[in-house]
Amino acid sequence: MPSTINVVSLLNVLGKISSESPIYYLNSSFGLYFEIFYPRQRGLVTELIPYQEVEVSPPSFSESEIATNQAFWQEMADKLSDLALGLKTLDKGSRMLGGWASREQNVWGVTLQQEAKTEEAKLAFERAQRWNPQNACADVNLRQNEVLLGAGDSNAVGLTPNEVQAVQQNYGTFEQLLSANGPIDEASFRLLMAAEFTSGLNHRQAVLNYKRAAVLDPENVETKLLLANSYLMSGFVGSVLSQVAEIKKVHLELDPAARSELIRLEALGHYGIGNKDAAAGKKDKQAESFAVAEGLLVAAITEDPANEVLLETLYQVYLLTSRYAEALILFDRHLEISPDDPKLLQNKALAHMRLGQYGEAIAPLALVLSKDPANAFARLNRAISYYREGDDENAKLDYQIVAETLPNHPAIHFGLGRIAERSGDTNAAIRHFEQYLEHAPKGTDEYREIGESLSKLKGQ
């Protein structure tokens, strides 16, 4: 049995199994599996159902599914009617059973609340509290529930300082809190979880949390912008444009930062649609979508020429569509605003390199390295530019310096090998070409060329 399991292979296996028979998780949870599957609570266990390709969110529960779960939990409540006595005496078995039941009942309460079954959710949260009086998540959810029912204070929903302290003492992290007690259905906490999911590249779960936060706090335009951006990062570009349209309809006055972000999202949404059109072979549609994206950004920049967010978005679009000459014009304009920005300087150099203007790339890279000599990728690109310009001495020096940080990078061994070959140092050329072939992607034209060069050198 392998010491490690490939996650992609595991998900593929689970996907195949799920097409033939139901699969279940023994408790509610979150993480990688839930990017591919959506959870369907079936009493104390959770069925994992594969998302369909077009689905962003899980479908709503049917009335029959809700009724079945409600009947289960009513039966469970009847059977656990004596649990309170065991909890009072600190019976270990009662506490374990109560904690498990409390977590899953809290999960079901959140589901009911999301399905607009607010009264039913209240009962679920009260049970969760009763079965585990230390369930802080259920406490917050009950306060949120009271707000939704029109009986609570929206300013007193989140975790109190004492509850935060208790969480830190009893659980250590919020992740452990949620694992033990189930989710918190409150806007600020949903935003916190969305950010955590985003940082862990669990983009679908981030979308779901931003989406719920927007429902719980419908006046918060920042949350809606974060949701649109999360759609973008998840590849749901159609949903990006739908969210942008909703924001435009509801929020008629935006501050400059929010307006810039809205334009950025709308433009990149159209750019994403264009990429999907290209993948489907619809070249005319692709050109149309790209033109809309560019037009939005150009018009906004004409109105606000110093807007760095929009300048960066437009030059990224130009880079991604191989329009390097247009990108260079924007880099120069942007550098007038931020003359020492290393990202701008490196991107400018990259555009020159893509155009074969290696000599023009050296100066911006030198400026980056003057401020940050340890910037390995700036130094590598300068080495490549020196090499392409025929300046082997400076190229070799840069390659050797960056090799200390990136010893197995194929581009380093390509450059040093070619320089050694040109200078007649056969042994060094062979050594670097062998290193190149060990670490470079196989099957490329460059890979075959180096292989042929190595064979010739060894045949001498």
C-alpha cells in the first residue's frame, strides 16, 4: 500500500463510487471533499452527492427531505429526554452522546434556517444547547435566529469576549470549534470562514459562505463584491456578471474603491466568458467578450487615469491575451504613478522579453535587483535577457547566483549549458544539459533540442 494517497485519484474513485451507490460521511464536516460533493444530512450521517457541472450551490432541500429529517430529530429528542440527568452528573457517555447529537442538530438547524424554516430552526438550536450546554456555535445561532424572527438585537449576535476566550481555552482554533459543534450562521463569521476557505483554495465553500453572508447582511455591498470575486476565483464567470448586475441594481451610489472593484469584476467576468467561448471553439464570441472587457476598462481609465486597480487589470488582460505592446504603454503610465513598484517593473520586463526585446528588459530588472538583490526570478529573467543578447559573461554571473536559490530550475541549466557549449567547455555543457533533462518538462521542442545537443557532445 502506498505511503501517501494521491488526492485527485481518491476524489476520482469517490466520484465513480457515488455514481453507482450512495456514499456517506459519518458526521458533518468541511474541506476538500466538499468542493466536489455537497452534503445532505440524513439524520446523524451526511450523504455526499456530486455537484453537477453547472451547479454553483447545492439545490434546496425538498419538503419531503425536510420532513424526513424533522421526524428523525423528533424521535431522537424523545429518546434523549433523559440525557440532561447524565449531563448534570458529568457522565462521560452522556457528554459524548450529547456532544455528537448537539453538533448534528446544530447543523440541521443551520440548514433549516437557510431554507427559511426559521421557527423550526429555533427548536433545533434549543435542542443543541440542551444536549451540549457548552455548544457556543448553537448559542450564536440562536441569537441570530432571534434576529431573523424579529425578536433579537442584531448588534449582539456574534461571539462575546467570554465566548471567544472559552473557544481559545477549550478548542484552540475556530476550525476545531466548528468540527466539534457545527457551523455558525452569522454574517461576520461567514465572512471569516469564507476568507479561510479562500486561503485554503476551497473556493466553492468560500462562495457558499460569502453567499450566505450576503443574505444575512443584504445592505453590505463589500460582502457582495467579495462574493463576486469568489465566483471569479471559482471559475463561475456567469455568476460574476449576475452578481455585478444585482449590485448595480440595488446599490446606486458606490464609493470610488467599490466602483473600481465593480468595474474590475465586470471586465474580468466578460474576459472569463471569452475564455469559455474560446474553449468551445466560438472565436467570434470570444473576440466580442474580450472587446467588452477591454472597453469597460479603457472607458473607466479614461475617466480616472491614475486608477491603479484598473490599470493593473487592463495590463493583466493584455498580458493574458499576448498584447504585449499595449501592455507596455500601460506599464509606462503606471510607473509614472509608482516608479519603484517591483511587480510593475518585472511585468514590464516580461512584456519586453515576450516581444523579443531582451535588451529593453535588462534595465527594469536591474532596478528591481538594486532594491531586492535576493529576487531570484528577477535575476533569472535578467540572466536570460543577457544570454539572449549575447552577453555571456553577465548572463553566467546571474545564472550562477540564482542557482544557489533554485538549483534545479531547468532554465538555469539550459543557459549555463549553452554558454559552456559556446565557450568550448564540453564537460560543463554535458553536466548542465544532463541536469536540464532531469528537471525540465519532457516532450517540448526545447527538451528534444537539448537531448540532441547532449548526444552530439558525448559523441565527440
